[in-house]
Amino acid sequence: MVLWLHWNFSMTYTSASSPADRLTPLLGWATALSLLVTLYLGLGAPPDQNQGVLVRLLFVHVPAAWLSYLAYFGTGLFGLLYLLKRNLRYDRLALASAELGVLFTVSTLVGGMLWAKPTWGTYWVWDARLTTTALSLVIYGGYLLIRSLIDERDRRARVAAVIGLMGTLYVPVNYMAVEWWRGVHQTQTLKLLGSPDFAASPIYGWILLAGVVTFTLMYLYLLRVRAKIAALADAREEDELMAELPAQATHDLEVARGSS
């Protein structure tokens, strides 16, 4: 399945990319290999004293949450670069990053719900961490919706860049939610503020690290593939616009002659 996904994306990208692009296929194979290694490590991990084999869900849940943070941060960063450079390439990267953020936020929520049912006795509670995570789907779903409602490319890119920049505020709020509003959700597995601390067995730490590396490679690979597809869509849109110009000019000339 992993190799099929890589092959499918590779065929999509290669068919429209230049022969000089060697980085994207390398990222694809690195992602596939890393996924296999992480899967092997995760399935071979010893059961947790309290959670048993359920702990293995966290090897996907935590990296997926990390990737959603990375993707949303990328949306804001690429949006800022567009505002500074006015280069539509950055807008396409922002779009790709936002779509990946939504995809992996859904993955985070699904994995969390599967873990929560046997642990908390319910799939969902209105905990601060869960609520703010669900809110990000509203923010970035709105980001994608607004993009679809604006036809003019430059205006669409400007509006999206501003929303993407504002949306990055979600990342620190969601990360700190378990500290600011204590609920049923556990505190951060990896605390980055103050004295760094990893609240789990060291063997799980190495597997989570492998998962984070894997999902980061996946993000970079899918980002390049999706941005290339967006570039093709932009080129097609521009070709259609250019094709309409002569017809519109001819129509305007005929109207002008008729009025005279």
C-alpha cells in the first residue's frame, strides 16, 4: 500500500515535471522507506504498562498532529512570502500546505478518537485540546472555501495569505491548551518550553522520533507534488484567459462599429 501510494504520486508528478527534477522522486522513496521502518518499529514496540498495545496508536497520532502544526505554519510562512515577493509560486505552496494540514488534522482526530474510546470510555469530549483541534478544521476549511470563491488570482492569493497568517495563531494556542485549560487530555508528550521533558518510556521516544521524521518527509514530498499540480492548474487557467482575450477584443470591436 505504501509503495502504491508513492508510485501513484510519482506518476502524477513525473508526467508533468521536468526531467531535471530529481528531488521529488527521492523524497518519495525516502518517505516510503521511512514509513516501512516506522511501521516495523511501531508494531514491535512493547506494550505499555497502563495502555497495553493501545499505545501504538500514538505512534501515528502524535506525528500526524506534528505534521498538521508544520502544515499550518507552512501556510502562514508561504503566505507571508507571497505578500513580500508577489510570486504565485508561494501562493500555490500555501494552498498545498493548507490542504495537507486539513488532511492530517482529520487523521489526528480520528486516531485520537480511536484511542479515547477504550481509554476515556467515549470517542469525544469537549476538552480544550480537542475543541481547538476541531476549530482548526473550521479555520482552514474556511481558508479553502474563500479561495474557491475568488476568481481573480492575485486578489485570491492576497486574501488567502492574510487568513493563513492569522491562522498560524492556532498552533501555539492548541499546543498550550492542555496547560492553560486543564481537561481530560494528557499534557504534552514532549514539553518544549522551560526544561525540555519527554513524558514516556525512552523506547517510545525513539519510535515517535522515527514517526515525526517520516511524516515530515511525507509533508515535503506531498507539498511538492500538490504545488506542481496547482501550477498546472494555474497555467491552464492562464491559457484559457489568453484564449478568451482575442474573442473579447473582436466582440468589443464589433459592438463599437455597430454603435457608430
